[in-house]
Amino acid sequence: MTEYTVEFVGAGETITVSDKETILSACIEQGIAQEYSCRVGMCLACSAEIIEGDVAQPAARGFTEEERENYALTCMARPQSDLKLERGVYPPSIENDATSGTADTASAADD
């Protein structure tokens, strides 16, 4: 078992995570507030941008191939190196869905 340091940039929080556990599990265990909902990689609430480092997340659904390299689902991702992550930053596909959902809601309300 190898342990890595995961730093949450902008939050001043750093945790130690083994390569056998998910980043979210380590956050919960170490008392770090990390947003999540489903814990199975479907809701994408736990997304974080990978600033530096590598993760393994073969079961990550909902990301494009490019997004899988630049974003981590902390409920699925296991560190493969020391990491720097930025929480609250979502991949473009999520941001676009949120924007289009808001627009659809607004136009429906006008009808």
C-alpha cells in the first residue's frame, strides 16, 4: 500500500490517501468536507479539477475521455501520485448541462 498527499488548493486542506482507498472515503475519515451525493460516480457532485498528479478512476461515468484526464470523481478516484485538486470546479459537460437546464426552465416559465 502506498500513501499519497492530496492537497485541496484554495482550501488550505491536505490529507493522506492510500492508493487502495478513494479520495472521498479519506476525506470523510479525516473530517474534510467534500461535497458528494450518490457515492457511485453517477451524480458528479464530488467532481474536482486535477491541477497536478494522477488518479485511477476506471468506473468514472459521465465524463468524456478528455474530462477523465482533467477531473476526478472523488468517490471513485484513487490517487496514483501526490495530487493537487480544486473542489467546486466541474467539467464543461456538466457546466453546459447546468446552463442549458437553467435556460430551459426560464423559457418554460415564460409560457
